[in-house]
Amino acid sequence: MNKTRKRQTRFLRDALVMGLALLFLMPVIWVVLSSFKPNAELYLVPPTLFPKEPTLANYQSALTVGHFATYTWNSFFVATMSTLIALLTNSMAAFALAKYRFVGRQALFLLTLATIMIPLQVIMVPIFLVLRNLGLTDSLWGIIIPPAATPTGVFLLRQYMLSIPDEILESARIDGASEWGIYWRIILPLSIPALATLAIFSFTWRWNDFIWPFIVISSEQKATLQLALARLVGQFGVDWSTLLAATVITLLPMLMVFLLLQRYFLSNLTAGSVKG
Amino acid sequence: MKHKMGRLLTPYLFLAPNTLIFGIFVVLPMVYGLVYSFYRGNFIGGLQQFVGIENYRQLLEDRAFLTSLAHTAVYVLLVVLLVVVLSLMLAIALRATTLGNALARIGFYLPVILSPVVVGVAWRWMFSSDLGVINAVLSSLGQSPIPWLTDINWARAVVILASVWSMAGFYMVIFIGGLNTIPTELYQAAEVDGASPRQQFWQITLPLLAPTTLLVTILATINAFKAFEIILVLTNGGPGDATRLLVQNIYLTAFEGANPTYASAQSVVLFAILMLLTLVQLRVSRDS
């Protein structure tokens, strides 16, 4: 008797928290639902919750806005390349910090930690000038390279590599492995869980990046999805039906990554804690 | 011997690529920014004249800057307060690992993975004065619509809520991690002693969670000071300059006003504030 009672309250409680979470998500859900409504239904009073006559017309018009395919490709290219560079350079730095004793190691590590706290917004102006001197303004590489040296990534990978026993490295050295070989054939394969975490976070950050392209990119052809979306909003008299569909297209890849790999996001990874 | 020299160099070689990128794109700009702030100049002609602390002196009389600073202070205070309380409440409510809690955690975390532009669009779509669903619901209930994004105070409230909404799930996860480090025996013992849930919260949870709370507060403060993108999309700093914060003011000064050196001085002030606040928060925690 008591047991069924307990089960009932637990069921009610679960239903309650899930209901609240759904309510919390209303702003996103509303965008998705609205994106399937024909223009006339979009502004109905009282509003309909679900589209009465679902349509894909908004998506058709979104795909024909400017160079939508180009924006999408740019976003994929930037997020992928920046993540690959981050994985390589961060893991190399992390390997050095975790597995070598050398002069300045402690200082470098502390410096890495401190810089997690420096937001891009603080160096917005001078970084634009640095990029301009290097000929990297209005270039995708201007938004790919600078954020790749994520201190968060170095920190995360270093913590993970510390747990790899030194004996493995020593015996590889005795067998004649080069230092690069040790890094490439032993450390990297053993660090795959941490690398995967960093890859997921890095891809998410770069896909969602706005300030970088906002400062660096000026031409239509080089715009990312985020930039194109913000420009759609900035236009005089927002075309909501198109904008909503474009928004859904922009958030969809991240939503899929998140739902498939949510345990990576929801594990308490304070190391990945700063959006970087 | 040669082998040994190589071994000594190895770590530096492994560090080189990351350090190079970092040096060129983070350290160098920081130094530049500081140097620029003592000059007068523009994007075309470069640095033109050393003016000492003139830029900083000018900031003290700059109404646009001081207003945005004041707006930022209020915004940061409210966002940090609300987001810490909300994420802590969520963490405590969803602490147990039941299926319902697991799904709810996914739901509350989801806004974190949305880009700030998407967050801005979603909130603007809900709160738009003439087209938004909130006002549509209000008017179908016979209420008069509220000028959410065109009234100074409502716009500020919406901007703050959107910011809190977008980050609460993130801090919730950190808080859950902190809660998991508190030994359950403490709660069992407290229960035996007849402590109420409220007493348990104040006597056990909150004190033992202090390091996590500090971490969340620092992260939330830094994040709030960085705020720019959501607001740009949601209100573009308006109505008037009611929601224009420091970062947007820096952006406008540098790129619309074509005054990079004066903007650099503002950036230095922002950086100094961030460092100072972080140090104060760390010191306060050490003392208590």
C-alpha cells in the first residue's frame, strides 16, 4: 500500500519536473512550431499552438535568402577546421605540460588557467588590428585560427593525460620510440575520451560563435549562419516567417549533437566550464 | 649527449604551436590594447599621438560610457543573483538520479547549446510588442498588451531574463557536481537528529557548497560582463540606450565611431573591473 503510494508520488514528481522543463523550453519550442505556420497563421489572435496548416514554405524562402548554402558551408568549415586545429595544438601543449619536467612549466600552466578568464570582448579592438595586419580580415581563417588555442582545451586534456601512467612512456622509450611517436601512437589514442569531449565542445563553440565573424567578416560570401541570421534581424521590418525557418536550420545541427551526446554536456565537467 | 639536448627541447617544441597562436591572437592584442589606450589614432592612419591618460580622463566625463557602465552594473548584479539562485534551485530539485530528473536536466540545459543569436531571435519572437505570442495571449484574455521591448524597464527585464534563461542550465550542472561531493551520511545524521529539510539546506548544503557557489558566481559575473550578442539581437541596446551595455559601447566607439584608441581605453577599464572582481571574490571566500 505504502509502496504504490510512494511510486505514485514519484511518478507525479517526475511528470511535474518534466512539465516545468518543457515550459522552460517554450521560447525554442515556439520558434520551431511557428516556423511551420503559413504567414497568415503566424500573427493570429488568439494564437494557435500547433500549426493548423503546416507548411514548408518558410523553409523554402529561407533557403533562397542570400547565399544560404554558402553560409551553411562556411559555418561547417569554420567549426570543423578550428576544432581540428584545437585538438592538435591543445593536445600537444597538454602533453608537454602533463608529461615533461621543464623550466617554466608551472608558470605556463598557471598562465593557461589565468587566460581562461580573459574574454574575447576585452581584446575585440586590438585583435581586429592584428588580424588586419596579417591580412586575415574578411577571411574564414581569421575566425578559424585565433580561437583554436583554447586554454580550456589545454587544461582539460592535461588533467586527463596526468592519469596516463609514466611507465608506459618509459617502456616505449626503451623500445626506441621517438617523442613524437609517443605522443602520436600512445598519448593520443589513450586520450580519446578527453579529445572527444573537447571536440564536441569546440565544435559547439565555433558553430555558435558570433562576435568573431561579426568583427572579422564583411562580405556576404564569407558570412557564417550566425552572422547571416543576425543580419536578417537587423533589417528594417523583420521578415519573421523566413527568419524563424532560418533560425531552426541554424540551431538544428547543435540540437542533434546535443541530444545524441548529451552525457558529455551534462557530466560535471567544470574544466569545460567557460564558453570559449 | 645530443639525445639529451633533444629531450630538453622537446616540451618546448610541443608547446610551440599553441603558444604561437595564443601569443599572436591573445597576448599581443592585450599588450596592443593597453598601448593604444594611451594614444589618439584611427583605423586608417594608425596611432597618431601619444596622449598619456587623456583617454581615461575623457571617460570620466563621457555620458555614453558612464551610462553604459551603470547599465552594466545593474545588469550584472541582477543576472548573477537570479542565475545563481535559479541554477542552485534546479540543481537541488533535480539532484536525485531518476529518469524524470535526467530528462528535465536535458531540458533545462538545452538553451546553453543555443547560439546567442538564436536565443535573441527566440525571445524577440515571443516578446515582440505587436507580433509576439505573449501579447497575443494577453489580448485574447482581455488584457492590454505590454510594450515589452519598447518600454525602458520592460526591455531591461526581458534582456535580463533571456540572459538568465540561456545560462541557468550550465551552472545547474556545476552545482549538481558540487552537491554530489557532499557525503550523504551528513544528511542521514541530520535526519536522525530531527533536522528539517530547511535546516539541512542552511546548515549542510549551503556551507559545504560554498566553493562551488563561488566558482559559479565568478563564472556568471565574467559572463554577464561579456554580454553583447543576445542584447544586440533582442533590443540592439534600445529603446534609446536603455539596454546598451559596456561591450556594445566599446564596439560602437571602435567600429561605428571609428575611434579604436578611445575604445581600447574602455576595454582596459572592463578588463580591470573583471580582474578586480575576481580577486575580491576569491579574497572574500578565503576570509570566510
